[in-house]
Amino acid sequence: MRAGVITGVGGALPEQTLTNADLESMMDTSDQWIVERTGIRERRVGGVTSALAVEAGGKALAAAGVDPADIGLLILATTTPDRTVPATSASVSEELGMRCGAFDVNAACAGWVYALVAAQGFVATGVDKVLVIGADTLSRFTDYTDRGTAILFSDGAGASVVEGREGREGSLGLLGWDLGCDGSAESILYCDYGGLIKMEGREVFRRAVRVMVDSSKRSLEMAGVTAHDVDLVIPHQANIRIIESANQRLGIPMEKSSVIIDRIGNSSSATIPLALEAAIAQGRLHDGDVVLFTGFGAGMTWASAVVRWGQT
């Protein structure tokens, strides 16, 4: 079975920055209160899901040196599509000049990892190159009178090119994964058609830490590695305290995590690929590194994946 390796990554953020100071003028909150509880100092808002996905996807293709015509499949993870029908991946594939299969995945904030695991399956069965994008514009559904949610959500997109490598199973690419969903918890974080995001913050926090830790352990076990072997954790950027708690329970130091929540907020399926892009830009990834992707989302969904970094 061929390994799917990440050969190019790109990100996109809207131009508008919404700072904690801006929120102070809109509601009863403060910069100190927000930072202490979430780790967020500013977030990006504005734009359209498809446009952000196109920008991020184009950058990933350029980084990989891949022509759009050579992509065999596009998977777009989003919980905020441009419209109900057709899938937003159709618009993205057209704008990028692709002529391949394309579909959307909605697993909320865990969506990009879901799509990454799916991409491995397609690569293993013959697709040479898959473009995996996570893009969301949650500000469209955020209640800016509710300080429990308004301080968190943002917009953005992140993308990666996944390419097949022959005879590399176990030495590169995806080593282990875990996907899950507990539908009984959907009421703690949801958004009805035509409505705004509703969240039970404390319950989300409690469950999120548990599922991230449990899912990560299952992925590590499948990969045949331990938490001590992990060189870099790239978690969903939802709340700094969730990341810290999960790392502590896994026994992984925080300095091994890529954390950019302070400047991007929670852009759902975009946060993990954006944190990956940041880690690459900072020179934090090297061939042979063991990388743990982990996150959770509404549903309640969760997803983790262990990857051996490298291309050859």
C-alpha cells in the first residue's frame, strides 16, 4: 500500500483583524479575561469560504510544485459552505482549474484530519495526488452579543497536497489514525439553519480534553509509537487551556506544540493546517519527525492522525 505524504502546504486569512480591544467596545469583556480563558488576542474575520479555500489551495499547489490539472481528487473540509447546493468544493475546483473528483466533508473542527485520513485511502488505492483543504467562515454565524462564543470564532483556510509514494508504507506518511463521533453530545455545540452558534462552554471543554487525549492515544498505538516519540503536536486551535490540558495528560511538553491561536482564533477546520503551515515556516519540521495531528469539533466529532514527516 502506498504512503500518502504531504508535499506542500498553504494558508489564507481574511484581511480584517478583530482584536480583543474591538470586542471590549462591543460587549462586557476585557482583553485580560479573553486571554486568560482562551489564549486569543486577535482573530481574522471576513471573506467567503470558497475564496479562502482557493487561495490556500493555490499556495499549497505552488509549494508542492504541482499543476492543478495533475490533482486527482479535491477534498474540502468545511462546516460553512457557500450554499446548500452544490458542494463548495465544486466552486473551488473550478477556480483552481481542476478536472477531477471533488467533495465536501463536514466534521466541524475535526474536518481537516478526517479529510487527511480519507486522502490516504484514495492514495493507497491509486490516486496520485489529492488536495486537502480546510476552510471555514464562522464569523457569519457568530453572535456578537454572546461573549462566550464571540471571543472564539474566526475565519480562514489551510490546505495540503498529499502525494503517493510507492513502497513507503510504515516509513513515511500516515502511520496511525482515529476518527470518532458521539452524536449524543450535539446539543453542547451547534448552529441551526438561519441561526447563530450556541455552545455550552464548560461541557465542551470537559469533553474536548478527554476525547483529544483518548483519540491521540489510539492513533499513537496504531502507529506503534509513544507520546515520547512525538516531535511535534499540531492541535486544533480552540482554546489554549484545552491544548495545555491535553498535552499534560499525554505527557508531551507544550514546547512541542504548534500554537497560533493567539493571532487566528478558532477557524474550525482551518486551524490545524494553518498551524502546520506556521510550523513549516518556523523550520520546526524535519524528515523523519513524528507528527501528531489532533482535534475535536461539534457533533461531537474528534480525529487524530500520526504522520512520519518527509517526502522521499
